[in-house]
Amino acid sequence: MEVKFKVEKVLVPIDFSDTSRKAFYVALKLGRQYDATVDVLHVMEPIASFDSAEDMERQANELKRVEDGVHRRVTDLFKEGGLAEVDRRKVRVEIRAGKPWLEILRFAWQNETDLIVMGSHGYTGVKHMLIGSQTDKVVRRAHCMVLTIKPDDFEVESDISGVPKKKE
Ligand code: ATP
Ligand code: MN
């Protein structure tokens, strides 16, 4: 069996939930360790169908607004994490519209991503659910490795003898 292990391109999809922010920091640390590029991808749900010129203008304005917001929030994450500007050289920020899981997979395929780092949960974050729906779909369908990052207050669901339910 031939095992290929290459981490030159890391993708971190982010919805700005706490868990996805954790994933962002892990992705950056991995990126630094492997000297890889890190793509930060935010997927916005498209607002409405745009038929009229007015709708199209609204959509364009909305996209611009979201883009500005995403860039600002990523900059904030760099500051909060005490990350130097040098770390930013290999980081790209991308915004796409559509279904998150589909756009994540499409992006990974198009950009030949080696590793996707994402939260096990996101904004909805129903803790009793084992895994968020976007992550579930990505893990099932991705051509590359996927690393999931747990929320801080993660609890082990089942009783595994010798394993405490809560992390110390
Ligand atoms: P739900 O299935 O109800 O949405 P959830 O919000 O807890 O539950 P997911 O949406 O699967 O779970 O979120 C898990 C991870 O997927 C997030 O931590 C983030 O990495 C990624 N993700 C989710 N939504 C987006 C998005 N709109 N853009 C980019 N990444 C996203
Ligand atoms: Mn979600």
C-alpha cells in the first residue's frame, strides 16, 4: 500500500463560530509547520434570486458588505491570536455564495487542497448532535484528508470505560 502524505495546501472553512475560530488557529499552526498555504473560506447563503437590475444591485452590494466584514473579522482573528503579519503571507481569504458543504468541496477540488480543517460544530452547534451537517457532508465526500476540531466544552457521549466524560 502506498501512503501519500502531503500538506502543501490547507483549507479552513469558517462561519466565525467559536469552534470554527479554533479550527482557524489550528489551520494556521499546521500551515506554519508544513510551510503550506492556508485558504480561509467563508460561504454566504445567497439572499434571493436576482431577476431585476435592482435585485442584482442589491446582491452586489450585499456581497461587498459581506466581503468587507469577512476580511475585517479575519484581521481581528490575527490580532486576537497574536499572529504576526508574516503569517499572513501564505493566507488567502475567499468568499463564495451557495451551500457551505458544496462550496467547500468544490473549492478543495479546484484548488487541490491536501487537508481541510473544520469545526465539528458551527453556529447552530447543537451539542448533543455528534457532528454538524456541513462537516458531516464534507467528511463523507472530500477527496482529501479532513481534520475536525471539537468545541471547548465537548462532552463524550457514550460511556467509555476509563475515559472521563468531561475534559479536565
Ligand atoms: P448545522 O448542521 O445545523 O448547521 P452547526 O452549525 O453546528 O450545525 P456546521 O454548519 O456543520 O454545524 O459547522 C461545522 C463547521 O463547518 C464550522 O465549524 C465551519 O468550519 C464550517 N462551516 C459551517 N458553515 C460554514 C459557512 N457558511 N462557511 C464556511 N464554513 C462553514
Ligand atoms: Mn451551521
